[in-house]
Amino acid sequence: MKKIIGILLFSLLSVNSFAQQVDPTVVLPPSPVIPAMTTVTPNELASAASDTSNRVFIDQAGVNPNINITQTGQNNNIGISAITPFVYRGDNQTFVGIQTGNNNSLTGGIYGDAVGVNTTIQQIGNSNSIDFNCGAGTNANCDRSIFNWNFTGNSNTLYYNGGGANQNSAINTNGNNNTLNMNVYAPNASQNLQITGDYNNFNVTQTNGGANGHSLSINLIGTNNTFTTSQTGTVDNVINIKSISNNGTFTVKQSN
């Protein structure tokens, strides 16, 4: 009887020991669900509908760049401040910037050297602004540069500072209540202004005349426009004004 009980106990212990050695059934976790790739940014549809708040920031250095930027809509920016503007450095640069819409702005500058830059900037709309430099102050690193400015609309502003010899600008503006301020610190600068509109305010200052002095040509059609110009230099400063307008104010200063 004791022998039978011993065999049963041994059998039970053997079964229990075997049961402890068997691994439990492995339960795999469910396969992860991979989210669909986002093909449209969260604000893309809203921005496309209202054409607002597009920004471009560029800091470029090198020779022979050809850069074209076009923005359409409201509240767009090329550059945003003196800290994060658009800046191009190098010779023989070509830049075209076109903004269409209202409340757009362009802030920054181009810095060339012996070869200069060729710049075309166009703004079409109202309450747009430009704060632009070619060279820095009296720094003569914007020599032989060509600028084409074209503005259509009302209440727009242009602030331009240029340093470098033989700069040539052509400005065509059509609209009312626009403000233009140009300061050129360079010999042999030439400005050609075609202005159509009323209640505009224009200030052009050209200093540091060279062997051929400065030249300024103005063709004005409109009413109640205010124009102030000052040219100082060595010799041969020339101002040519053609005006078809009423109630305008012209202040002209030339000195050697």
C-alpha cells in the first residue's frame, strides 16, 4: 500500500514539474496602424483661399545669381526685419521681385561690388511697402547697378538707400497718396521718375557727385503732389522736371 502511494506522489510531482517547464502561449501585440501621410499642410487650404501671409527669407552669397520671386495675395513678405531680411551678396546679380495684392512688404538689400546688380521690383496693389538697400550707407559696393521700380496702387511707400558709383534708377508709379524716399550716396547717380497720380510725396537726395555729377529727370501728371529734391556734388548736377499738375509743391536744392 505504501509503495502504491509513493508511486502516485512521484507521478503527481513529475506532472507538476513538467507543467511548470512549459512556456505559456505567446500573445503577439496587434500590428501598428501606420497613419496616412499628410499631403496637405493644416493651413494650406485656408491660405490658398485667402492668399495671406506668405514669407520668403533668403541669405545668399556668390557671383552670377539669377533670382526671381513672385508673390500673389495679401500680407506677404520678402524678408521681415533688419534681423531676418533677404540679403544677396556678390557680383553680377539679377533679381526680380513681383508682389501683387495689398499690405505686402519687401525688406532687405543687395550688395555687389565692381560689376553691380540688375534689379526689377514691381508691386501692384495698395498699402505695400519697400525698405531696400544697395550697399550700406556710403559703402561703395553697389557700383554700376541698375534698378527698375514699378508701382501701381495707392498708399504705397518706398525707402531706398544706395551706395556705389554710377547707379541708374527708373521709377514708374501710378496711383494716389504714395510716398517715395530715395537717398543715394554715390557719384554719377541717375534717376528717372515717371509719376501719375494725386497727393503723392516724393523726396530724392543725391550726394557725393563725381566727375559728371548727378542727374534727375521727373515727368509728373497729377494734382497736389509734393516733390523735394537735393543734389550736391562737384560739378554738372542736372534736374529736369516736366509737370502737368495743379496745386503741387516743388522744392529744389543744388550745391557744389
